[in-house]
Amino acid sequence: MDKNDLKLTSAEIGTLWSEYVNGSAINIVNKYMSSIIEDQQIKMLFDEAIQIFEGQKRQIETFIRNEGFPVPIGFTETDLIGGAKRLFSDIFCLHYLHIMTSHGLLGHISGLQASTRKDLREFYDACDNEGKMLYHKTTDLLLEKGHFQRDPYIYPEGNPQFVSGQQFLSSFFGKNRPLSAMELVNLTFNIKKKITAKTLSIGFSQVARSTEVRKFLKHAQKTSDQQIQSLSTILHDDSLPIPMSWESEITTSQESPFSDKLLLYHIGFLFQTSQAYHGASIATAMRTDLLMAYEKIIFKNIMVTKEWFNLMTKNKWFEQPPLAPDRQNIARNR
């Protein structure tokens, strides 16, 4: 069957819509960071990221328009305020691009898995390849500049081992077993993501105009910090290194480079995205303290996201995604 005979499914429209809105928000941040970065190597990567998204954006617009759906507004140049002072250091900007690229890779794979039509699968394949290329480049540059935080090392056993008792799952006489390699990678990954969210929350809270938005950002900062401490304690108790923080890479600027809508949306996006990582972490965690820690974090993030949604809708900033037909309403108003 020709691809033009296949209408896009709800999953395909939904992933395209999300890619457009989330990508447009991050693209505005990238444009600001590109304008303040002094390091030419870092600036070149940001300019490349902007160019990549602009191409993807045009393709998404075509997909959506061809199905008769309105293209979402997302975030535009109106959300970027020119002339604002530097808010973040060059090296944090590079770290930000690295983290957001990893988020993008997850989005591209989710879009590919939700897609049936060949042209859409080919689009996400291309997006994934572009994202992987950028991920390699940001990793290489962070390593070159000595700012890539590698995960803890572990040492090999002499022979394969098998679990022989329930103590693998829970504490044994008050002492937990050492963390497994799978548990370690998720712990450090989640901590790094939360450190980024905390750093952005601090910087954004310095420049937000709205008192309500500033209050939420401070709450998001406090929540991220509590969750960092909770997960870091587990590493500390196993005498393992904890990822470094980025607070010192925030300047004292109080001039906002972004609209309050973008400031608020971006932090909410990070809290929402983190839930997928927490769910994956629970799937591999087999220590009771880890399971309890992730469950508390997930519940707290639900509460924060609810607060975020209420504030977004109060300000009429939450753009409605495409909805399934309301059959009862259609029948009622025939």
C-alpha cells in the first residue's frame, strides 16, 4: 500500500505534536545560549543543533498539515528576549546541550516505535542519526575540556555468580548488599538529570517576572535538591562518588532571556520526562531502599507536575494536544 493511502494514527500525530512543541522550546534556549557563548567550539555545536532542528521542524509541519491538523504554536522568537545578560557559563551550556540531546534521542525512538508509515519511520531514523551524531560530539567536547562526568568504576569477579537468597532484595542484618552495575547506571543517570533540572530552576527563578512562576521554580529547585540528596545518600553509603553540581555555573543576572511561559514549561517538561527514567530504574532495581526511593520520587513528581499544570492552564500557556473525537458531544449536538 502506498504511504499516501495511510492516514497518520493518533500515536503518530501525538508523537509529532510532542516533538514539535518540546523541540521548539529547547531550540529557543539553544538560540539564546549560542548568542552568549564565547568558546567557538561550543558555539559551533549549538549552531549545528539549531540548524538540525529547523530542518526537522519543517518536516514535522508538513506531516501535520498534510493530515489537516493545525500546526502547534509551540515556542517562537517571541519567547526569546534579546539583550539579556549571560545567565549560564559556556561549560554549563555545553552540558545542557548534551543532556537535552539525550532527551531528544529518547523522543526519536519513542516516535519510531509509534510509527507505521514508512516516510515517518524514515524521518525518525534520520532524526535519531542526527541526534546520535550530536551526542557523540557533545560527549567528545566535554571529555576534551575535562568536564565529562564518568560513572563509578567497579571491578570484575573471578567467575560468574548466582543469587542464592532473599538478602539480594532487602537488607540483611541491617546491611544492604553492594549496588549492582544496572542499579548504578540508573542512579548516576537520574542524579545527573536532576542536577541539570535544579541548576535550570535556580537560574530561571532569578529572572522570572511572575511571582507565581518564581515560587514554582523555587519549589522545583527544592524538590530536585531533595531527590538528589536521597539518591546521593545511597551512593555515599556504598562509598561511591557522587556527580558534581553545576550551581557555580549560574551568574547573578536578573535579566530574563525568556518568556515566563518558556521558563515554566521547560521545568515542567523535565519533571515529566524524568518519570520515564524513574520507571525504567524501578524495573532494574532489586534493593528495597532503591525501590522505596524511586517510588517516593515518582509520587512527589506527580504532585509537582499537577502544580505545574494548574499554573500553565491558569495563564493559558498550556497548548491543547489533538484529542480523540467526543462521540457523545457529537451525537448530542447533531
